[in-house]
Amino acid sequence: MLTGRDPGSFPGVLVASSLTNWLSQVSGGKQPHIFLYLVVIVGLIIAIWLIYLICRFLVFRPIAKSRFASKSLRLKQIIESRVLGSMASVVAIVVVDIGIDWLPDLDKEFVGMAHRVINSIFILIVAHMIIRVARLANAHYSSLPSVNRENAFGGYITVGSFLVYSIAIILVISTLIEKSPIYFITGLSAMSAVLLLVFRDTLLSMFANVIVTTGDLVRIGDWITVKGADADGYVTEVSLNVVKVQNFDKTITSLPTYTLVQNPFVNWRGMFDSGGRRIKRSILLDQRSIRMLAKSELDQVANIPLMDEALTLEKESVLGSPECDDGPRITNSGLFRQYILAYLQQHPKIHHTAMTLLVRQLQPTANGLPIELYCFTTDTRWAFYEDIQATIFDHLFSMLPVFGLRVFQTESDFAESETTSRKVDLKSDSFVPFESTPD
């Protein structure tokens, strides 16, 4: 390195030599090397800091802002990844490591120790830079239109970070004590059983993190439900060891990452992405109130809004049945079921074509005949969904007497005063639209 030149002929070396003589005079000739070492250490720290600032802000950042770099990478991603800072640190460490050999009047032991410390810092910085470059590549890949998924390679980067830092720590220790890395690897292999026992949860969570992130099982902001773990809320953090869930009562549940791989859980992201939230609820009809409707009763209800569609649907469904040789026989429960279907098909807050919409009769039970609504609302927000669902059932419950039906409930709660309550109860003014109030 720079052979053929006398180090003493360089101006910097002459200044350092003069500084050594001055320190010797100040200390009265007693151990001037202590002061010199202190000055050298402080000078090296200042030199590293200055070179770091120059490289980062005057060299690498202008390059990152150039058109050549902006075509393939986004400047914001580069700055957020802090790769420029790691590159500047590497240059600063290399320059100082080379420059320390040109300082005069330094003991070989001090120079050797300084090189070992600097090389150890260099190893850690390079390891950190590798991880930052990987995160930059992950951010760039995740932002591609074909991917459009945050932290697509997060699991692999987590495992890679663990391996890179483990190797870096072994190299740092071997550099500081001047031992071969094989010496430590051999010792670690002998302790592998103990290490596996101590770091069992960490290792399980580390590989589970790969499955969770690369398989896109959970993202921050997802609503998940984990049975048996008291976790029902939004994911706030997905780390190497822990997944944090903020429940709807604002409590925080912390789950080991491998729990999401070992145990089943529900992720409600698909419901939000689809734009529809399911309603699956039944009305339990009192089976004693189910009967055939007379023609006079059909004429009475014919003028009710949506009843024409309901009658048409019910006549089509019973067409060809054995009991309908002399005309359609319509039951109040069947007509009510078709009325619900016509009502949902006209409802502006229910999906009509993109998602399943049906009204079905389930197996009769001791608690009545279930008429189940299966449909999807157009609003997935919790409060709005509940409001839509409640409004629909409020209307349907209020329409039951019109069909001569009543909902099932125990006799202790409701005693039927007389059988006439099962007949059609139609009040014409109930279906007159509200008139606007004059200003």
C-alpha cells in the first residue's frame, strides 16, 4: 500500500508526529501514549462521523435521486430502508481502517486491537446492510401491481435476519479474540440440544412467521377470530414471536405466531374485500298458525306492495302439485316466504345478483318452523350491517299478522287469547305511504 514512499514525508504524518511531541512535553515525558491513544480514538470517531455524512448526503443520496436509479427503484423506498446510511457507514469504516496504519508512534498492540474492533464493527454494519437491502427488495416487490400485498417476503426476511445476525455474531467474537469461527461452530453443535430446548418457541414462531406472511394468512388490520384464545378483533402487530390482536373491548391479546399455524382461526378479510356481509337468521313460525288461505283473504292482501310478486312466485312454485288440480292452493307460510324473497330482491342494501340470495324453510323443531334468510348486505361495516339486519326483521315481524301467522314463543310468555288471532289482520291504513309535511 503506497510503497516506495516514506510515511514521514506525508503532511498528515508530520502533524501527528508533532502532536506526539507536544503531548510528550505536556505530560512531562510520562506515558504520552495514553493521551495519544485518547486523541486517536476521538479522532477516529470524528473521522468516521464526517466521512459518513459526506458519503450519505453528498454522494449516495444524489445518486439515488438520479434518473437512472429512479427508473427501477422508488426514492421513498430507498430512504425508508436506510440502505444509504449503511453504505456510507461501510465506506467510512473502510477509510478509517486503512488510515489507521499511517498514524505514527502507535504500539502494534494498539493498532492490532483497533483493527479488530473496526473489523468487528464492519461485520455488523455489513450484516445490517444485507438485511436492509433485503427489506428494500421486499418493499419494491410488494408494491408491484401484480403483487399488491404488503410485506410479501416478510417471513423469509425474518428467518434470513436471524441467520445473518447469528453468523455475524460468531464472526465478531472470533475476530475480537482471534480464533477461527470453526471453533465456535463446533461448540455450538455440542450445545445444539440445549439451544433447541431454550429457543424452542422462538424457532417455532420463526418458521411459523414464514408460513403466515408468505401464505398471506394474516395482515396488520385484519379482523381475526381465534377460538379458545379470547382473540376476536383487529391484528395490530405481526412480529417474529407474537401476533397482537386488539379485541372489540379494546383489550389486547398476544398470541404466539405458531398458534395461527397449529390451530384453526377465522380471517374476515375476505368478507370486507368482497363488499358483502352475510345475513343468516331465521324467523321461527308457530306451526299451529300455518294454514291455507281463502280466495277472499288473497283478495284482501293483493293490494299490499310487493304482494303481486309474492303471489306470482308462490303460484309458480305450487304449479303442478297434486292438490292444485282445481286451482292453486296457497299457504300463508309459503306466501310469506315468497314475500320475504320479493322484499329482499327490491331492497337497495342487499346484493341481488353478485351473491347468494335465498329464503328457505328449515327442518321443523320443537321451537317452531324456521324460515331462514340467507343474503348479503352491501355495507360491511359492523354498525351499519346490524342496522340493516334489524330493520329488515322489524318489518318482517310486523308483517306476520297480515298473513295470519305468528312467531313461536313459549306459552308462559305469550298466551293466545282466542283463535281469531290467527286470522288475517289487515288494516288498510297501515300500507298508506306517509305524506310529506307541508312547509
